[in-house]
Amino acid sequence: MTSSVFEYLSAVRRRRGAGYLTLLDPDRLDPDELDERAALCAEAGADAILIGTSLMFSARNAACFERVRARVDVPVISFPGSASQVVPTADAILFLSLVSGRNPELLIGEHVKAAPLLREYGVEAIPTGYMLVQSGTLTSVEFMSDTRPIPRAKVDIAMAHALAAEYLGMKLVYLETGSGADASVPDEMVRAVVGCVSVPVIVGGGIRDPETARAKVAAGASFVVTGSVVEDDHRRLREISEAVHGGV
Ligand code: 1GP
């Protein structure tokens, strides 16, 4: 592995065109299942494993990272809903600022709580502008974050938020409709956002089949995330991975 997880992700993007990230939720799988599923993700070609959720019931979060890291060779990255999900056992954390919302706790408040812990733990923080896009479903992230998603047709609003995230120094933009959403981020919005920022764009939420995953890459996504499909039907993993990587 290269010196940092961010550099590793950048190298994946250069080598494969786009990367495939799979999200696991410690509340939806018991610890043995979580390890197994992470191993299946890595075997299927996932470039990194994300662990996290909007609202966590499990007290096993830190142990989950430890176990999954022992099981796979790819980075295991925290995708936290709040500072309470910061653990010393992650390879890195997507240090998410929910820039599409106007909830100060999720723009800076949780970060202030998390930062001293991250320094103490020595966990790499990857500053990420997180943008929630309307999907037609009231997702957990929309409810829990108490923010309004960007309307699906408002491509210009999405572009302005992504640009602001880049100008604030964020290294990634994460475009998202929320886990379990009925619809993914519109391809047109992905294309427009990718066209106006120079940082890599991650796209997630509501992606359950290879065609949809491929369409996000064709629109310029640097990384595609799937969560629910990994837990519901892991047989789709390999075909989605191949669709993202385009055979590379
Ligand atoms: C959530 O983008 C991820 O942040 C995954 O969403 O569970 O709908 O695949 P899904």
C-alpha cells in the first residue's frame, strides 16, 4: 500500500479509471457475517471497504474495523454518521462535511469533537464534501441529518456546492442519495459536477445493478459506492465491480 489511503485511492483511480467502494453497516450484519461479506467484497474486486451508518446501535464498531482489517488487504475506511463513530482501528476516515445542508453540527460541530480523537489515534482524515441529493425516499441520512437534499433537477445548485467544497480545500466530493434510496444521483448531475471540479467525485446511494454503476462511471464518477446490495445480494458484487472497473 502507498503512504496514505488518499494516495492509494488516487492510484486506484489512475490505474483502473474508477474505483469500487463497498459500504458495510455493523447494525445490519453480525460480526461473523460482516467479516465474511468484507472478504467477498475484496475477492470481487472492491478497492476499499467503508464501514459506517447514519445512526449506529452497535457497540462493536471498533472491533468490526479490527476484524475486517485482519481479513482483507484493501483499506478499511470509516464512513461516520457522527463523531461517536470515530475509532482507532480504521485505516482512514472520510471526514465528511455535509455541505449541501445548513446544519452547523454536520458542517463543523461533529468535526471539532472528532479531531482530537483522530490526532490521538493517528487516523488519516480525508476531507470530503458530502452532498445529499433528493431521491424521492426519505432516507435515514436525510432524517437524521435534519437537512434538505438538493433537488434532483437543480444541477446548478449541485455544481455550486461542489465547487464551494473544492475551494474550501476538500479532497473529495461525495454525491449521494442516501443508503437504500429508490433512485441514484442523476447521471446528468454527476456529469455536471465532475465537469466543474478537479477533485475526484464519489457517487453512492440507490445503486444496485451493474448498468447503473457503469452509468455513473461513464458520467465521470471516480468512485462508485454500493451498500445495500452488498448486504442483500452479494452475488451481484462481482458484476458491479466489473462494471465499475470496465475490465481493468
Ligand atoms: C450510502 O452510498 C451509500 O452512503 C450506499 O447506498 O445502500 O443505497 O447502496 P446504498
